Amino acid sequence: GARLALEISGCDFIDINMGCPMPKIANSGDGCGLMRTPELAGRIVDAVLHRYPDREVLVLFYRCRVVSGEPAPVDCNAIAWAKHGNVYVDTSGSASTQNLVIEQTVARVGSERILFGTDTYAPGFQRGRIEYALISDSDKENILRNNALRLFGHKIK
């Protein structure tokens, strides 16, 4: 699928959407259903990264699991393991609203690979979650603006 999409569209990045809640998709283990098998989700991301090291990869809809009562970001692994520094996640997933998830992610992998996502039921709340996160102002600017400009700025006129 990714190879064909790249050949036809000439796109600059690959979007791996692991957040689709449509029952037809999720019940078959795809979309948000992949979160029932995070090892498989990781293998999918790894395979795409291995095949397309020169493309930016967006893993959309931020996810985490609660481990020992604390949220543990799953998407951090995709960023941390990316050998070419080409993986980004967005904040559209409801997991990014949990206490300390943004802060833990920034502490673990930095703010340079997190994009503010608006595909959510409450984008204003998501924005506030970033604005009031216990991270530096420069980290907030990266998430809310700078990372998107770095990725897509050449397309903005």
C-alpha cells in the first residue's frame, strides 16, 4: 500500500493512522484495533521505516497504556527506535489528555517529533493541554507550531 501511494501521489510523508474507531476497521484489528496488539503495531511502523528511511512517517492518534497506575506512552517507542529520525506523532488521541503523558513523552524523546493534532472531539481542550503542560515554552512552541512548519512549511505559500 505505501509503495503504491508514494508512486502515485508523490507525497512527502507516510501517514500510519492507528486511531480509526470505525467498527469495520477496528474490529478487524486495524486502526485503533492495533492497540490491542502493540507488538504488531510496532512491527508495522518498523517495516515502513526500514522500507522508506528517506520519508517522514506520521503515526497519528497518540496512544498510551496505564502501567502501575501511570500512563506509559506507546508511541514513544516508535520515535525512540527510529534510526533515521523520521517518525512523528500527533496529539489527536485521547491518551494525550491524561495527566503527565505529554510531559513524559517530551522527557523521553524530546518535543521535536510531536505535532499538535486537531482531529479530536475537543481541539480547544487539546490546545489547553499543551499550553498548561509542565514543559518549557520552547517545547510548547515546537509541538504547537515549529514542528509543523519544519515538516510542511515548504508547502505553505
